[in-house]
Amino acid sequence: MKRLYLTAFCGIALATTGCAQTTLKKAFQKDFLIGAALNPAQFCEADSAETAIVKRQFNSISPENALKWERVHPEPGEFDFTLADRYVDFGVTNKMFTIGHTLVWHSQTPDWVFKDADGKPATREVLLQRMREHILAVAGRYRGKIGGWDVVNEALNGDGSLRNSPWRKIIGDDYIARAFEFAHEADPQAELYYNDYALEDKAKRSGAVALVKQLQAQGVKITGVGLQGHYLLGEPSAAQVDETISAFEKLGLKVMITELDVNVLPTPGQALSADVSERYRMGAGLNPYTNGLPDAVQQRLAQRYAELFSVFLKHRASVSRVTFWGVTDGDSWLNDWPIPGRMSYPLLFNRDGRPKPCFQAVVESARQPSNVKSAAGSAANPATDGHR
């Protein structure tokens, strides 16, 4: 018998069966790209079932780790593009808008990058040269194949100030501008993004807006801002997401939801964070759904996704892409962060690759009267023209 989940937000019935008839990329084909972050088993096609989901559902891809510095440039003068090439070839072959993640980040960057031959901090000149060489080698290699780069990742503290990362300590505040300039030099046609989490918080958002304005005033090319979208069931509010997208729209930027998932598990630390360095021990009540997600929580998750996509659709003129951070619940980084070994359920597909009620909630959000374009106003979203 077909089980129905009712969502008050949408006012529609969400069925767990038959919901795969419409794909995500088809549902939003006139609105924005729909993407997923992939691991090697998916883009190397070792996991045929999950690869099939990717090909059927998504028209954009991001790499979870394949293009991070520690993977492609582990030692001075040594590059390993084995997995990166496979990832990019998968995107090109399947005609997907392919994202590069990420060129400059304080995490997953080898220690040697920031040191001289004696193990002391490198000079500003040396680190700038290493940054340029890395960006030209990596972004230059995929010129014309990777459509957009997360040039700088997570450069801000929660209060909106610049994170005192090794990049900033050695180079200074202008390391961000230099990274964007080098990325533009490597591939003048690629879109260039600043990417961060918790920009829905007012203080951090203000810092990001100030950063973008400074780059624009200097004539630095920046195409858009990525809101990572690591959300909880209750926060940030829809109004906060709305305000955040609007803030960057006003600067003439594209906005991407770059790492979307909804954590249904208790949060032991900060309410809204995606700092990979955070770690906590397992405690009572912190892994409550080891036998599956209860129906009531499934409903809440479906409602939450419908609410979020309603906001994204409201801003379809500037939102160019919505990317999920993973394909199925079993792939999610939230199974191991910030507490290793938990059973997490943040995505649209369960561990067996079957669509969950939240999948249909997302698809149905595109069909709601307020989100359906009239025939007279059904022109393709200019934010996504050229991505198809």
C-alpha cells in the first residue's frame, strides 16, 4: 500500500513510490542547475548504482576531494592528476557543468606549502609564487573544461573578520585578491567564486559582503558567492536564507547553494557550523536513529527541503546552481562529522539509493503555483544560460 507523507508547508501529498518519474534536473531545467558532490567510486563508475543516479538526476558536479591541494599537489614540484582527470572527464563526457573545488583553503593543504627548506614560515614572495604556480597548473590544466572554480574557501571567522590562516599570516589580507587574479589568469572564461558556510549569520554575511565589495572596487573578477548550505532542521530560518541571497544579488553576483544537506541529528557544538576541524565524542542521545529515520522526522525533513527550495526558486534570476553535498545518505560526510560513526540522513536518497519523501518534496516545490512561470515569462534563467 502506498504510504503518504503530508506536508503542511506544501499542502501536497508526498509519495515514497513513483517519485522517481521526474528527475531533479528536469524539474528545475528552467530555473537553475542541480548538482551533486561526487566521490571517486561515482565518477570512476565503480559504484554503478550511484553513478546511474548521478547521470539521471544531475546536470552539474563538484568533487568532494579530488581537486584539493593535498590530492593534486602533495609534494613540491609533484602533481598527481589521476583522480582529477577522471572526475573532469566524467563531467565532460556527460555534458555536466563541472565545478573545481577548491584552489585556496586553510585546510587539506600540505604543511610544506607554508614552510621554507628549514621548516620555518615561508616568505610572502615565496608563498605567493607557490600559490600562482599551483593555480596556473591546476586551473590551467582544465581550462575550458571546468566551468567554475571555488577560488577561495572559508576565509572568514564567525564574526565576519578574516580568518588568521597561514595564507593571511604570511601574505596578508590581499591573498584573496591575488588568488582570484591568478585564477583568472589561468582560465579567463571560468566563473570564479568565493565559498563559505554560515553566511546566513548576519555578522559573517556582513563580512562577506564587505570582502566582495573590496574585490569589486579593486577590479578583481568575482562571478559569484557560494552559500554552502549545511543546514539544520530548524536553522537558519527561511527568512535568513532569503536575506542572504538578496544581499549578494544586490552586488550583481550569481549565488550558488554549493554543499546542501540538512542535518537531522543533534548538534553537540555550534548550532550552525561546517568547520571540518570540529570533533566531539559520541554521547548519550547523539546517534538516535540507528534503526532508521522515524516517519515524523521524514516529514519534517521533507517540509524543510520544500521550504528551502521555495526560497531558492524565489531567487531563480540570481541562483544559478543548487548542489547537494553527496548523492545518498551513506555517502554523506555527516556520518563522520563532527562525531565519527553516526547514522545521518541529510540527503534526498537513502542508503539503498531510493528517493526519500524529501525528494518528492523538492520536485513538487518546482510545481507550486507561485513557482511556475507563465508561458509569457518562461524564458531561460539568464543566470544559467550557457551552463547547458
